[in-house]
Amino acid sequence: MRLPLLLISSVATLAACTATVRDTTPVRTATTGVSAIEVPAIAHPQGETADWWYRSGAARAAANGAMGGRAKNVIVFLGDGMSLTTVAAARILDGQRKGRPGEENQLAWETFPATALSKTYNTDAQTPDSAGTMSAIATGVKTFMGSISVGPASHNDDCAGSLRHHNLTWLELAQSAGMATGIVSTARLTHATPAATYAHVPTRGWENDSELPREAVEQGCHDIARQLIETPFGGPVVALGGGLDEFVANTIADPGNPDQHGKRTDGRNLVAEWLAAHPQGAFVRTAQQLRDAADAPRLLGLFAGSHMDFDHDRDDSPQGQPSLAEMTRAAIRTLSQDPDGYVLLVEGARIDMANHYGNAFRALDDTLAMSRAVQAAVDATSADDTLILVTADHSHTLNFVGYPVRGNPILGKVRGKSSFDGTPGKLAKDGTGLPYTTLGYANGPGYTGASASQPAGSKRFPHPGKGYNAANGRPDLTGIDTTQPDYMQEATVPMSNESHGGEDVGIWARGPGSDAVRGSVEQNVIYHFIVQATPKLRERLCAAGTCNNDGVPVELPAIDAFVPTAH
Ligand SMILES: [Zn+2]
């Protein structure tokens, strides 16, 4: 055993000393006249600096031909927690709602010509969170769990250190390049995914000032809501989502719900400050107000105190909340007024939360809401000038099991096709003779033991999943309608909150530069697909001296060099 160990360590030492040795990333011959980019071989994880992640991501995107892209506009759709299993089950549910078997159906992005797989791990976590993953997508640099666009050399709660590791996002880069920018989400706009496009904090929970430790305030860190309004890059032209309470003082009652107050303890009303800074802008609270603001040059929409509702539970009256598709149409309409092009993030945020709650119905239903939003973007743009990327930040533990017959209700119990499950055409039975559902969770609040709030057996949404007793066998689902919206799929391991999953997620792409989207790539490569395929973005990076001789942005940009100068 001793000799191989010695061999391995001497190889590692050699590699560490040879700065130009290419890492294991496969490099294809580019069709764009761009030479292969050398990436230093490093020891993992200790050699994974921000510079290394940036350069290695650039090398992969360029090798795939992303520099051939000529995108004017970029729209990134992020299905939060939209695992490949969630996509497969949602496409079937959609097809079955149209009266068909369902398996042959396609969601809006499944017609796109390009696909890839994205490796989602964080620098310090095998199974990642939404903050570290979106930071990788937003900045081109993988980083730690909980980071909001702060590099991997920092860590959670490290305010002072984080200030030296703010990484430029493509949203900020676009603002610096004179493009219009937008953010749409069904989560609070201060939640991890949207936050990572415009804010920089080492701890994702710092959504309003009351969440910051005093030490962090003294060291100069600002909360996420404040960074949306005060960003030196000018802020997005369109920001639509939830999270009003993060922007207003705790002395201000919510107009729609007088019992609900803001959360800020600094007395500030950031909405009023936004309106003062943008007198032609429209601040909207309802679907109707959003429609009425169609001609406004700038839009801030905060449609809920916290997250917006699941699409199934949404009040779709004029006084209620707009759908994700309606927000997407409004954003594109406003942003496309800018002749210099735009970048837009659209997040289907609550796919993730429904999975955490162990409720497949809402996870699939919100995935379909995002499919309608992607279709709205496809209809409102041209594949000649607009790159659309659809991806997820991470997976979940949703399982799709058994041998159900073609067209079996995806939320139903397995009715077997195969004799593996017993008699074909009859409800399939487990080893104790009980039926089971096609969809289930590996962990979460759907565990069937008695809990502090619900008796033993199948659980109903919403279920906090605390104070569990061990289950005594499985519940008999024979008389239970598992397709109704509040049924919670069985979870094997009892947890109050179902967890993320660690396997790869999909990337689907259409438009200029999309042919580079292929293979198994690290998640931070998505940033490089975007900036390399968009001349305005890559040229702005080159103007700051971060490009190689072929014009490929390969060096980690220093964020301060991109702050627009005051007019
Ligand atoms: Zn999550």
C-alpha cells in the first residue's frame, strides 16, 4: 500500500509546481478560432481559488464555442430546486391535464435545441444550497453554502473578510455595459437566488438590517434589501417579486394586512427611497397595478410581504398577485425598450419550497407555472438575438418509482404494467401487500409516523413535521386520493423540512450561443456561457483588461473597476 501512496503524492507535487498544466476539463477544438485556455492543475479543494474557478469556467465555455455567440439579450430562468425528476413528473402532469397519457408531452424548454448537465456542489458542500449555487451562476465562481456572491476565500458571518471578496455578477456587468437589467421571482426579492444577482453578503439570512449582527454593521456590511436600492451599479430597471416587509420599517403596516408590519429596525422605507430616486418609476402591489404600469420606464413590484403564493393558492383576481408568466411578459416589455439590450433573471422560486414541504402537487404545479413563463419569453423574443437559458440551482429528493402503466396518473398510486409489481393492470403492492404512489420523497415532513400536529398515517399539507414518533409500518392508501393537492407523499426519513439532493440538474438553451451548452459542466460555467455569448458583456470585461489575446474573459474581474462613473 505504501508505494502507490507515495506515487500519488509525488504526482500531486509535480502538478502543483507546473502552473500551466491543464486540469482534467476536456477541451474540444473550438470552432470560433479561440485557442485552448490553459488552466493550472490544482489540489482539490485547497487550490480552488476564485481566480481558478473563473479561469476554468471560462476555459470550458470557450472550448464549447460560446465565443461564437452574438446575443443582444439574455434571459435566465432558474427553477429553484427543479430536479430532473421534478421536470419529468411535471411534464406528465401537464400532458395529463390536457387529457393525454402525458409521457409524450414537452415543457416549454424541452423543445430547445441545446442541453447540458450542471454539477451543483458548493465549494464546502456535496449537496448545495441556493445561495452558493446562484452565486456560481451569477459570478462565474463557485463558492460556499450560504454565500451571496462572495468568493470562496470568505465564509459565513465573515463580514470584514467578505468585503474583499465581492465578485462581479452578470447583472452588475450588464449595468456597467449600459444594458438594461431585470429580476423577477416568486420569492422575496431578497431571497438567495435573486439576491445573488445584485447583493454581496457572506450570510444569506441578512435580508434586512435587523438580521445583521452588530459587529457586521460596524464592519460596514449592508443588508440585502438595502443593496438592491443602494447598489452603485444603479439597480435593476425591473424588479418584481415578493418581500415588501424587508424593505419597510417595523413601524409601517402592510396596506393589504394591517396586522403585518415591515421588518426593518433602521426606520427606513426603501420603497419610498426608490420612488424618490426614480420619479418616473412605478411601484406596484397588485396584478392590476402591474397592468396599469405598462408604460412605466422602471418597475418595482412587491406583491407580498414575504414570498408570493404558490400558483395553486394564488389570488388571480386584479387585486391579487400576477402569475410568473405575467411578470415575465411585463419585464420583457419594459426591458426591450432599451436599444442596448438587456439581461433578465426569472426565478420559479417556490418549486423548491413545495419540495421542502413534501408536497409534490405544488412542486409540479409551480413547475408548470414556470413553463408558461418560459413560453411567454419564447413568444416575446427572437431566437436570432435573445439567448434563453433554463436551469435549476440544485436537486431535491423526489423519487419516481415502480412500473406504472403508460398514462397512469403521475400523482396517483402505481397501477402496474409489469409483473415485477404483481398483477398487470391492478394496483401494485409493496412487500406487505399495500399500494404505493409513483412519487415519494427520501426524507421530509411526509414521514407517516405520528407527529406533534398530525396522527400516524398519510400527512396533509401543510405539515410542520415536528415531534415525530417512529412509524409502525406503512399506511394503507387504498381509500386515499393521492392526487388531491394537499396529499403529502410518503417520506422515508422523518425531517421537518425535506432536503435538497446532490445530483446534477439540467440546462436547456435557445438562441445565440446556445450551441455551446452541452456536456457535463460545473455550474459556474453558466456565467461564462452568458458573458462569452453576449458581445456587450465580454467587451466590457475586455475593456477592463481581463481578457486573453483571443478576447476571452479569463481573469477574475475586480468589481470596483465596473462601477459606472456618475454622470
Ligand atoms: Zn431549498
